[in-house]
Amino acid sequence: MNSSRRGLLKTVAAGAFAAGAARPGGAQACAAKEGTVRDRMWMFAVPPNTDYRSLKRRSTMTAAESALYLGVPNVIMVQASEGEAQYGRFDPPFEQYAVALRPFRRVAWSLVGSGGFTSDAERREGLDLVKKTPNFTAVMFDDFFTGKTEGERAVLTVEETAALRAQWKAAGKKVESFVTYYVRYADLPLGDYLKLFDVLTLWPTPRTNSQEFENLDAIFQKIDERTPGQRKMLGCYMVDYGRGQSLPLDLMKAQCRKGLEWLRSGRIEGIIFLGNSCMDLGFDAVEWAREWVQEVGDLTI
């Protein structure tokens, strides 16, 4: 472990201990008061370095380190795709990964991972982990939809998804479900699937000059009209993956400020930052987001 990494961990540990709203298992990392903006912030985390395929730069930051660095109390753990797995993945048994996540307020574990990766065995083990781990409160379905209008519209059938839903609803504890919903899917016939999930995590395309960033209000209005009453969170990228570069600061600021506006107005119930595998590479958008979280985190909703 090099000196800079050791220094980061010492700083993080000291901060978590000092913040320490006590909870079973130790002090709470990035302690957040209920009813504040920070309490509704999430880190979207993947196995370290799995963005190497896009960014061509090594990252060593873990899920826990990234959430602590950004200053958010909630974490979504997302398995690597088959193509990303050569750079890193969460290997079963999964229970050991939960140890480093004990200080966090809420954790979601993916039953469907990046690129739509899923398997019967990993879904069973992931769901069991969520059922028995106190601060694991949700299951995540990332890249679940295929973008097709007919045929194989998702990586599981409606019937398979409904059967899984019955299992997490019968878990003996409250377990919620999140699904990745790219805003470009707004016109797709997915209503039969969407009703099976508690929260849609909405993601604009992370690209310089993206029309979706410029038209977020209109796009979200369309989604709201087509999914009345459906709970939502806004996903915020920090990287333009097409270019392998930091998201331009004007776009980073725009999406975060829009998310804050919608969160405080009740239009969404959370903001998600993606993700750990780009956060130790010196990107301007990451450092701006970190400062912004400290600036707005203690505001009330």
C-alpha cells in the first residue's frame, strides 16, 4: 500500500469515527441526517478497474473508498459485464464484500449487472445476501433492458422478473428494487416490466453536446407522464465514456443542480453518482462533484 493510499484511508477512517452516528457494526461512514440532501445520495460502484476497457487507465478505488471520498452514505454494488470481468469482478462468495460496507447507511446489490450480466447462481446468492445483511436494503437491475421494442425486451422475461420480485418481497425485511432506465428508452413499451420495480434510476447519455442534457426537463416530463406515481432517482455520470475523458464541467454542474432542484421539489428521491472506477484518475468532474456534495449535502429536502 503506497503512502498516498494509506493517507487517504487514515483520513477516511478518522472522519467516519468522528462523524459516528452510532449503528450496529460501527460508526456510520459519511453520517447523514435524515431529511438532508446527503441522505439521498448514492454511489454507483463496480469492481475496481472495470472501466479500464473504456478509459485505458488503471483505477484502484473500491466501492467503499469512493463513497467515503465523495462523502455519500449509500452504495449500489454492480457486478461487471462479461467484457469487463477480465479487469475485475465481484467473485462469489459475496458475503465478504459486505464487511467493508457495514458502515454505510443503505446498500443495494445487483441481481443483474453491467451489460445485463446475470446468472441463476449469482441471483440466488445476491438475493440471499440482501435478505440477511441488515444494511442491504435493495436489489439492483443494471442494463436490464435491451432497447428492443419487441421480442427480448429485457434480459429476463416478465414472468421471471415477477417470480424474483415475489422472493424479495417475501424476504422478511423491506427490500426495494432499482432498475436502470436510460432516458432514451422513454418511448419503448416497457410498462409491464416497470411496474415490477420500486424505483427507476434515470440516466441521460454521458456525452459532450448530448441533446438529452439540454432537454432533461422535457424528457423527464414525458417519462413522468408515462410512469405516473413511479418513484425515480437521477443518475449522474462523471465521465464521457465515448471519449474516455472527464464529463465537461458545464454538463456536470447542470445535471447535479437539476438533480438538487428535483430532489428538493419531490420530483425524484435520490441522486446517484457513477462511479468508483473513474474517481482516482484526476478528472475535473469528480473533484467538482466532491466539493458540491460538501456544499449541498446538509441542506434539508
